[in-house]
Amino acid sequence: MRLELVKRPQQSTLFAAISPLIALGLTLVAGAIVFAMLGENPFEALYYYFVDPLRELWSLHELAIKAAPLIIIAVGLSVCYLSNNWNIGAEGQFIMGGILGSMLPVLFPTFQGPLVLPLMLLMGLIGGAAYAAIPAILKTRFNTNEILTSLMLVYVAQFFLDWLVRGPWRNPEGNNFPETRRFHPDAVLPELFPADGRANLGIVFAIVAAILVWLLVSRTLKGFEVRVLGASPRAGRFAGFGTTKMVFFAFMLSGALAGLAGISEVSGAIGQLRPTISPGYGFAAIIVAFLGRLNPLGIIAAGFVLALTYLGGEAAQISIGVSDKVARVFQGMLLFFVLGCDTLIHYRIRLVRSALKSDAAAVAKAAEPASEGA
Amino acid sequence: MVFVQSSAETAGPNLLEVRGLTKIFGTLKACDGVDLTIAKGEIHALLGENGAGKSTLVKMLFGSLEPNDGVISWNGEPVTIASPSMAKKLGIGMVFQHFSLFEALTAAENIALSLQADTPLSTISAKARALSYSYGLPLDPEALVGDLSVGERQRIEIIRCLLQTPDLIILDEPTSVLTPQEADKLFETLERLRAEGKSILYISHRLDEVRRLCDRATIMRHGKVVGHCDPRQETPSSLARMMVGSEVKNAERPPSAASGEEILGICGLSRKPAGPFSMPLKNIWLSVRAGEVLGIAGVAGNGQGEFFEAVSGEARQEAGDAIRIRGQQAGRLGISARRLLGAAFVPEERLGHGAAPRMKLSENLLLSRHRTDRKAFIGTGGFVKSGAIQSAAQRIIKAMDVRKSAPDPEAAALSGGNLQKFIIGRELDRQPALMVVNQPTWGVDAGAAARIRQALIELARGGSAVLVISQDLDELFEMSDAIAVMHNGELSKPIPIAEATLEKIGLLMGGAEPGHVHVSAETA
């Protein structure tokens, strides 16, 4: 017996529209089961996880701080994924943007003034874009799989950062702690409403980036090129659009935005470089991009949802004493249900009871012995 | 044939009897209460346009689709055909229009894949060889499928089917990939099979061969059976009327007004094969002048696709002068630059090549026009002027009579014929100096096909050059001022339409007269 996916002749527009909400609902149900198995009251646990963090103003500020990098990265990734380029290495580009952007305040702490911050942001953009160009070059020159190369480069970036903060960039006055010197005030991203909480300019960048990319994708010829090459590459070549150029465009745009998120995080929320500057934003942003249906405006909403899983994880750790790894579990379940819902909207599952050895499809099946075993 | 018919009626139950067979896809009734009887020892034609429901009917008979309603009787017994393997056990064999062969395997290995797993390959080889010679379909079982011509590949499919000794053989559009001479051979084989008492269900939309070969015909339109007849008692036009439901008129071709000015010049175009099974192009010379329609005939897979890519600029050449468009060297230019020189292109595949399936018609307009009509369609900052592309799309929809269900539907939502009318109209709307079309009416219903052909002829008579690549010889004879033949990546010298005969073209399609290519350079 085996399962087969059969394409549905028509897709329900209603279900296609509400599929992210269904996925969210299923995640909550599955989460309740997980909490129950951990021996907690599931309703109480879900309350602490998803509602409690929204009750206070300072906490909403924290939500914005977590949502900003997720949205900025995911918006870039949406362009990448729409064009059928699979950049899984935003985490690495985030780190490289953070490192290059931090160069000024770390290596030239005496250079101060209003120019510092814009320059840092610019270098963050450049750092992320340049790092994302590596898998693009490998893909276009050597036809390597960008999923693997971009993912592997994440670990390179992580170890490079680790080496920098323990070695050459370590704070000389920092008692040998593995971190750089703290940024001077001119190099710190300003807070929006310092009286209420820590939220900084990052969330503004996120909203602006989302709106700009939305305009780009839906209203311009370049966006048309992205969508055509992603959905029908052959039609894209017929239109005269260059595939190679698009690989670079998509990777470097998403890399630049990941780099911007990186330097914003370092100069805003952290204020210095440390061995770890991201709780997996680059990976979580992949979930954000899909939960937002690769639409930059949807991504804004999805970014806040994922930010809540981070905050909730911390809150649940404090109030009911479960591991903060629960946050990762929720993120994983969310991605699983989003992709599952999308698949089941386009396909239905059919149970095939017996192996049909000699039907017309036998020719095709014989080529894949793996499916014969059923 | 009167004998065949009467004997069928007296000799007990019919081989196959179908009553009220219905298949519904969503809201579409692909087959609606279809009745069909096939007697022993007859060749029965199933006629109908694309989309009439022939394939759906046949898939239900072969067990790959499950009917929603209706009864199938085999030798008088009602049966449920749940799978192709069950159809084979009953004695129904099928030769598909699109072959399911592995190119990297030999003919015998391909046959073995569909038989019992324990038969040794040498036995299959020997059986296949014997069978193929006895039916006049010579076949080398050790040959790699990738090296075989389309006609030979079809033989593998037929032999594979015959090895299972079926009583009913279903052939789906078997001659669409054959030269006229190869088709003749196939007909002889089919007549022999009939003489042995086997029944054949012959699916086609080619009226001449149906009239020549078949004892009875069942005609389908829009999922329903609209008539049974003896095709030999009918004329092609009466059959066509039953198929289409209305009179179809041929395109009118006023005398050529070729001015002599060369619009497209191809000089010694060669191209290495792009993949293991694609065809190299060998030293092609051709000249298409203003005012003329030049047709390129050929059996599918002889380099037409590769040729189209080379001419359109999707594949660029190393030498700039291999392709000249309106006197300009275009060999090294990409497709957009060639369009700017006044060329327009319509590829064979509508969905996924000529149009992006999930995009609206107005967006698909942008696909081939974003460069040539930049001023009209693209505003400052690269923003698309959506009002402009929508009104242009509506203009094309009106000019070409594109029928659609929504004001600006996705390309995939249109029927093949209507999408093709839109794609052709998209290029005609520019009034291109050169129009290159690959398979202009492939899979298009007769009404739309006539309209497309007429539009292309009118474009040429208006002073443009039109190059038509087609497998449909009737179409080429109807449209072209001269016909060249592509075989094995080589192009013959164009034959003026007054001198072209079906036999002459057919011989060239089969590869006769090699080594003529240089002559065409002088006439060019």
C-alpha cells in the first residue's frame, strides 16, 4: 500500500486564502498536545505563550525588535523564492552584514558623527549582498545547488564571527570576554519611543522595505521579470530576460536585506558584536516568507507571528519552566503545517492498495525501484 | 467492406460495446453519454476535433480513467476496466500518441519493461524481431531508442502492443508523426491485422486516411457522439462538417507579392546538439523575402525546435552573419534585440514558452512586447502602465476574436485555440516585418486554425516575411508560397508551391535527396 498525491483539477480560492490561518490553528492544537504531554495545562501554557507577551507596552516593543529582522530578511527572501532561487543562507548573510557594518565602530571608534550610522547601514547591505553573491556565482558558473552552498556558508559565517570576537576584534578593555567593544552612541540605532520601550528604527526599516519590495514585485517590469523567470523559466527566456542576471539580482537583493537586518540588530538591540548575534532569524525568516505567502505585505503580519513564538518561548520558560527550545518546536510545526496546507490545497491524497505491476505506468515505475516496494 | 460490416452484425456479440459512458471533470462533461460499438475484424474510426473527448473515451476503455457512468461490454459481458493491466488481460492494447519510451534503453529493453518480469531479454528480442518482420515493420531490437526516428519509435510501441496478442488495438493519432510514405506502410500493417480478425479503434482528425482505411466511423463533438457513418460514403467536407458542426473554409491565398527584398537571411547556420538527444543543425541556408510565406515541413524531432531557437535568438550564434534580419547581422543578438529589428516569434509550446500559464493575458502581452513597446507600456522608474497593457490586450482579444470567461483571465484558463489566437495576435499587433511561427495551429480547433492561417497570409501580403514551421502538410500547402523540408537537422531547397506535390515533400521528409543544401544558397 502506498500514498499518492493527485493534483486537484481546481483549487479552492477560499482555502488558498485562509491556508496560513488554518496552519496557525493546527500549530496551536499540536502545541497544546505537546504541552499536555509535558504535563502542563495546555490552555494555561498557550496563554502564557501567545497572549501574555501582548499585554504590556514594553513587551510589544520587544515584539517589534524581534519582528524587524524577521520581516526585513523574509521580504528579501520572497524575491529570491519567487524567482525560483533557493537562498537558505540568510543567517550567514545576516552575520556578514553585521560584521562588515560593525567595522567602523569596532576598528575606528574615534570616527564619530552623524555620518557613522548611515555608513554602517550601507556596509551592512554590502556585506550581506557580497556574501550572497558567492552561492550565486557558484550556481551560475558551476551549476551547483544553491540550497547546499548557501546553507553551508552559514556555518562559515558563524565561525568567522566567533573567531573575530575571540581574536582580532576582541574588546581590549573587556576582561577577555569574547565580544567587541560597545558601540559609541553615534553608532547605535536610535530608539523610537525611549520612554516606553526599546523598539528602534529597525521596525521602520522593515515596514519600508516591505512596501518597497511589494511595489517592485507587483508593479514594475523588474518584478514581472522575477515572477516570470520563477514560474516559467522558458517563457522568461522567450521574453529575453537573462536567467544568470536574475540569479545574481535575487541573491544579492535578499543578501543585502539580510545584511541590513544584521547590522540593525547589532547596532540596535545588541550594541556590540558577540559570538552569537542571531537566535536563528535567518532560518525563521524562511518560515515568515512562506507564512506570508511570499507577499511582502503578508510577510509583515507573518513576521509578528514568528516574533511572538520567540517572545512566548522566553515567557513560557520563565512562567511555566519549559525549555526555550519549545520556540523552535513551534516554528518547525508552523512551517510544517503551512507547507502541508499549501500542498493539500493543490493535491489530494489517494490510497493505492495494491501494486499494479504491469499497467501503463509500469514503464515509469520501473525507473524508480524505490516506489516499487509498495 | 459491405461484407465486413454484415459479417460483423451476424457473428454474435460485438467485440466491444459501450453504452452511455460519461466522464465528468469538475463542471466539464468530457464524455457525455457516449455510445460505441466495435465489431470483430473492423477498423473503426473515432473522429473529432481536439477537445471533443476522444482521448478521455479511450482512456476509460484502457482503464486509466474511471467512468462516472455507463456500461462497457466486452464480448457481450459487462466488464469494469479498473486498470491498464486489466485492459491488457481482456485483450485491449493501446499505442499512445506520445510515446512512453526510455531513450537511453534499447528497443527490446523498452518492450521488456511492459511485459512479465521473468521473460529473458533474448526471448523478447527474438519474438519482437520475428513479429516486426512478419508485419512489415522491420525493427532492430538492439537499437537504442534515442537513435531511432519517430516512425521507428512508433513501431516499438506497436510491436510492444502486438506481443500481448490483443483483440482490440487502439491507435491514438498514429500518423501525426509520420511521413506520408511511413503512413502508407502503417496502413498496410493495419489492413493485415484486420484480415487476421483483429479490431482496431483508429483515432484521427485526418479525414483522407479515415476514408481510405476505416470501415465505420463514430464522430464526437463536445463530448457527445454526433453521428455514426461509413466514411467511404462521405466526402471530406461532409465529415468535417460533422466534426466541427459548421462549414470550415480554407484560407484564401491571393497571389504572392514578393518584392524580392530579403527580410530574413540564414547563411550556413549550424548548431551543435544542446543535449544528448537533441538534433544538431547542419549548414542551413535560407532566404525569406518580403511578401511571402515560406513553409518548413518535416517530421517532428528533425531539428525544427532547435532551428526555431536559433532563429529567435534564444540560442545565439557565434557568427553574426549566420542570421540577418532586414540586412542587419543578428547572429549574436539576443531575442529582444532581434525583436527590435522587426522580428516576431511564436514558439510551438503555448503554455510555459509562448505564455506564462499562471499570468494574466495582459501580463503575457508584456512578455514579448516589453522591449519593443517600452515607451507605451513602461513608465518612469520601471513601473508597468497597467492601463496601457490592459487596453492593448483588449484590442488584441477583439481583433483575434479570443473567447474567454473573464475580462483578463490567466493564460492557462484559455482553450488551446483561443490562447494561440492571443499569442499570434500579440505579435501581429506590432505589424512585424518578419514573423517566425512554429506549429501555428497545433492542437487548435478548425475554426481558430483557419483564422490564424488567414491572418498570417494577410500579414505577408501586407509586405512582411512569414516563416512557418509545421508538421501539418495540409496547412503548409494551404498557406505557403514555397515549402522547404527539414530532415535530420538539414534543410532542403525551397520548392515553389506550384511545383510542390505531396509525394515530393514526403520523399524529402523521409530523407531522400541529401546533399542539396548548397544549391539553396544560390537561389537564396
